[in-house]
Amino acid sequence: MSLVARHLEAAGIPTVIVGSARDIVEECGVPRFLFVDFPLGNPCGKPWDVEMQYKITGGALELLERAWLPRTTVQRPETWAEGEADARWRKRFMWVGDDNREALARAGEARRRAQTGRRQENGTRGNGIDG
């Protein structure tokens, strides 16, 4: 998305990137970045939390309106969870250890079987892109 934003900006279309991978997005040099400190894949907030999503989307529009300097980053104040639960998701996010390795391996194998089945049904080859 960062590279697409730079291309759109070059064409005169203003953009705001909303995301969680701060180091990566800032390295790409996007003009406006709204950082949310959430698990990857959830830039606009928790699923079904309309109030949170509304605030984050509004923050993106406000950043679009007010950011006059290039490479502006603003961090949203929302947290994924309250108190210790917020610290816990960070500690466990994408964690692979002795306590979950077998379950993750089983889940991965089930996902690969499902993808292979979909490819066979659709008559496509395994190119790593599911659609």
C-alpha cells in the first residue's frame, strides 16, 4: 500500500495510510500515516466495534485535511484491549513455542489441504495466490 500511495500522490491524489507496521510504512516514506498499535490486519480496529472503527476512520480523514508536512505520522490513542490484556496480545502475537507448536502445525496442514482442494475444484495450479 505504501508504494501505491506514493504513486497516487505523484498523480495529485492525496492519501492516508492506516496501519500497524510503523517501521515498514515510515521507511517507505508515505506522505501521511495514521499509526494504530494493533495486531497486523486490523488497522481500523476490532471487528464489529463500530465506534472504534468510526474514530479511527475519522482520524484518517482529519489527518488528510490537516497534514501539511511530508511524511507526517500520527498515532491513534485507542488500545486493542484494556490493561494487562493489551500487553498480553503483544507478547503472544505470532508466538510459536512449545505450548502451541503442535496446534499451529495442525492448523497449517489443514489450511494447506483446504487450499489444495480449492485449487483442484477451480482447476488452478498452486502458485501461492488464492482467489
